[in-house]
Amino acid sequence: MELSKINWPIFLFITIYHAALLVVAPFYFYYTPPAWGIVTIAFILYFASGISITGGYHRFYSHRTYKANKLAEIILLFFGTMAGQGSALRWSHDHRIHHAHVDTEKDPYSISKGFWYAHILWLFEKEKPIEPRVVSDLLKNKLVVFQHKYYPLLFIMTNVLAFLGAGALCNDYLGAFIVVWWLRLFFLHHCTWFINSLAHTWGSKSYCKEISAVDNYIISLLTFGEGYHNYHHSFATDYRNGIRWYHFDPTKWMIWLLAKMGLANNLKVIDTYKVQKRIIKEDKNILIEWVRQISYIKVDVLEAKIHETADNIVKKIAEMNALVDEYRQHKKQKAQKDTLQALRIEIKQMKKNLYQDWKDWLQLVNDIMKIQPLSA
Ligand SMILES: [Zn+2]
Ligand SMILES: [Zn+2]
């Protein structure tokens, strides 16, 4: 990297605190291990600042997946500031460009430039100016503009407050300084950076094969639920990243909880059938490619079966959506109870049929992928 292109303040900040931790932490832990109180506070603040990045900077500001009231926004912005990842404006700006131009030259943390570039090295490059059209909505938000203007000062203030508070509470200022501030920041930085590096490298692609983003639940454990990254890149307006109830996505649970407390609303969810349609489209291409490699059975018969099963489901989903629309229309016009009831029963039956078709499709995928080509 050319010296003139280096973002010196960020480069020095990150390298110096990493080096200092590397030297100081072993001695510190050996001679004066921190009290449990310090570790607990560090963990709580780690969680609060981390989830304010994923739930605040990412899903609220960058993607507008839900609406938050001012109190919730201030809390998210406060802890987000403490996370040391720049202002919400800059973060959202870069992230929106990442989504729009993923894996290309314009992607600010493109994985095509290597794992370490996407993880940390991109931060050492001089920032490109903020394009107002990318964040025109956020530029109207006074809180966001204020935080952007005074970010370095606010970062220091929030962290000094946290470390002094923890130090006073546990009577251990050194422990608070090292563990609550810098060690927490270290783990937080790397776990967030994993979303740009690991979550674009290691995992599966169920929703879109053309992009580098992957789904990996282990990454979700480290990133407050952001490991379902292939889904996220495919359906970025969904407030969830892990769409199944058992998917580990604490950010989704936090947003849901905010809504239950009346602090958030308008949580955007992508329709299940839309997601299924996408999966079928992706699977279909792979299956067709796969059967064409198999020379010893009737490829055209299999291909026809794949098309028939997939097209049938897509058709049924369209029919069901039309029926749901019809139901809504009738409801709006205050139709008779019997008509509404009949439509409801029909929709329920269609959903049941679709569930069976979906299971048949998964079985077909499974069966076909088990067939080995002759050369194997
Ligand atoms: Zn990404
Ligand atoms: Zn995103």
C-alpha cells in the first residue's frame, strides 16, 4: 500500500492499541488478574456495544429494517459510539455501498481483495468522501449528523465514562481500563470484522450463489446473529438474519423485544414463500448442472422432472398470493362472513399443499444430489 494512501489516524489507533494490549495484557493477567465484577461489566458492555452495531448501525440505520423511537435510537447510538467503529453515518454509507457493489472494485471491503483486506486492511486506506445521495435519509437525522461531527470525542467520552464507572464500582481502575475498555474493544472489533471476512468466505449459499456472502451459524455465535449473511445479502430489508426461530440471532430477538416494549415498530419481514421461490430458483440451476454431468441415466427425464416440480411450486405460490390478495380485498370491502371464511379455508388448504410440495422438492434435491456421475 502506498504511504500517501494510508489513513494514518486509524492505522495508528488500531496498531498501537493492538500492540499495547499484546505487551501489557499477559503481564496484567499474570500479576493482577481482574475481579469478576470487572469481567462481568466488560461482558455486559461488550454485548451492549456489539448489539448496538448490529441492531443499530446495521439493521436500523443502514437497512431501515424497522422503526425505532427516539429513546431506543439514543440508546443504540450511545452504545454504538462506544464500539469504536466510526460514526453511524460513515458506517452506513460504506455498508450500503458494500451491498450495492458486493465483490466488485467499488465494494469498500471486497473479499475479492483477500481475507485480510476484508477483515482489517481496508480500514488502513484513506476513506473516500461520503456520497450524500447514498445516505440522504441519514443526513436529515440531527442525532446522526451530531454523532458524525463529534465522533472521536464522543468515542473517548463514552469509553472514559464506562471505564471510570466500572473502576469506581469494583475499585479497580487498572482492570477497568484494560479489560472494560481495550480488551472489550479488541474482541468487538474482530468479531464485527469477521462479518466482512469470514461471513464472505466460510459457509453455505442457499439464497444466492453469485455473491461471496455465506451462511454459517458458528459465525452467528460470534457476531450477534450476523452469520446468516447469504440470506442477509439476498433479503437485506428483513429485520432478521436468521429466519428460523431456532437460528441464533440475538439482534433479531433484541429488535423483537424493543417492539414488544413499544420502543420499535414496523419490523420488516420477507414473506416465507418469496424466500422459498428464491431457494428453488437457486437449487434448480445446480440440479440441472448436476444431472448434465450424469451420463448413464436419462438426463432429459430428470431435467423435465426438476422443471415440472419447481414450476409447479412457483405457480402454486403465485396462486396462493392471488388468493390472499383477494381475501384482503374482500375484507377491506367488508364482505360477508361466509365468503371470508371460505377464502380462509381455501388459503389454509393451499398452504398445507405447498408444505407437502416443499417437502417433495427437498426430497428430489436430496435424491438427485446423491447420484454420482460415472467418472466419480
Ligand atoms: Zn457482506
Ligand atoms: Zn447489511
